[in-house]
Amino acid sequence: MNRIAALIMAAGASSRFDGCKLLADVEGSCLLQQRIDLASGLFPEDVYVVTGAWHRELMAARAEKKLAGASFVYVDSWAKGLAASLVAGVEHLERDYEAILVLLADQVALTRTDLEQLLAAFDGNNIACAVYHGKRGVPAIFGAKSFARLKQLKGDQGAKAVLYESAMAVSECPMPNARWDIDSREQLAAWAGRSMY
């Protein structure tokens, strides 16, 4: 089995939320901790969180034991766009891992079964990605052969840009849960009442 790291993207400013959504309470724990717990269920020693805009607040939460189970990678260039955070994460992990599972901190509905589906579709030489809203997206597992291309991303380009290139085989995994994310306080409240979707 390839050694795989989970990389949780959590560097953005979450401007639509008017605050740090990563620390927002969701059913008794914060949004980010739930994603860490999800990833830790499969990769208990190999979960990493890319931080940026809210790094200070996240480190304070970690000191208060509100966040645990992950290593944190701070990206001072986070404001340049999603690509900067993804590149920094890949550069941090590429020497120690043969594949990286990229997922978003606010994909609140993802389950262990969803991630296991990706693992089953990943053979070490391909890319395994979620498909929702009729499009490829993250979460996705990228093998080492994808790392160089991921590091070429610029600006607001996320991993999705690589998912539509033909340089490598892509295995699609239907994943309706991946379409649900939290961008605003209204969405968080709706999710709590399960009325948003």
C-alpha cells in the first residue's frame, strides 16, 4: 500500500462567513476538528492541515485542546490563492509520502465510506477523485506522479485543474456528500437543521 497523507485545505479567509468558520461548532466539535477526525480514522499518523488567514486562532485552539490529531503547515502566501496553499502542502509532504489525499475543511458531509471509496479506486499510478454536480473535484487522491504538476498551479487554481488533464488516468467516484460545504453562517445553521440540502 502506498503511504498516503491526508492534506486538509484550511488556509482561506472564509470572508462569506464573517469569522473563522474552521472553529465553528458543528454538533459538539469544531468544523475543522471533525475533518481531522474523519481523516485520522484512515490515516491516524498522517493528517496535515494547511493554515493561513486564521493560523493564530487555530494555534490558540490547539493550545486549548480544541484541535488535535494533525500537524499544521502554515502558508504565509495564502492570500495569493488556493494554489499557493496546495503547493506548500505538496512541497511539505512529497519527500515522505507516495500519495496525498486532498480534502477541504468545510466539506461537512463527507464520511469514512466516501474516503474508503477513493482508496479503493486508487492504484498508485492514477488519480482517484470525487464526482458531484456532474464534475470532478476533491476529495481526491494524487499519486507521486502528480506532484510536479500540482506544484505548477497558480493563483486560484485548485486541484480540480489537474483532474481534467489527460496526462494521467483519473478514476471517478460518485460522491454526493462532497457537494455540501459551509461558506456562510446561514449555511451552517441550515446544516444543523439539515434543511439546506
